[in-house]
Amino acid sequence: MKWVKRIVVALVVVFALFYLVTRPEDAATAVQAAVDAVWGAVSSIGVFFSSLAS
């Protein structure tokens, strides 16, 4: 089963590199959207804990 995981990870990395090289604008947009989603989640957790504290 370990080799299956390695193959899947390798395929994901190769696909990401291919996407980055062939469509850099779209790749940048995807990364920005992911960062925005993470930042939104962290911000929401901060608001939640601030509401609990007050």
C-alpha cells in the first residue's frame, strides 16, 4: 500500500508542476483562492473565540 501512496503523490506533484508551467495565471489564481479560503477560516475562528470570551 505504501507504493500506491507514493505513486498518487508523485502524480499529484507532476500534475501541479505541469499546470504551473502551462497555465501560470490560472495556477496563481488557484493559489490565491486557497490562501483566501484559509485566511477566511482563520479569521472566522478568531471571531468565534472572541465572541466566546466576551
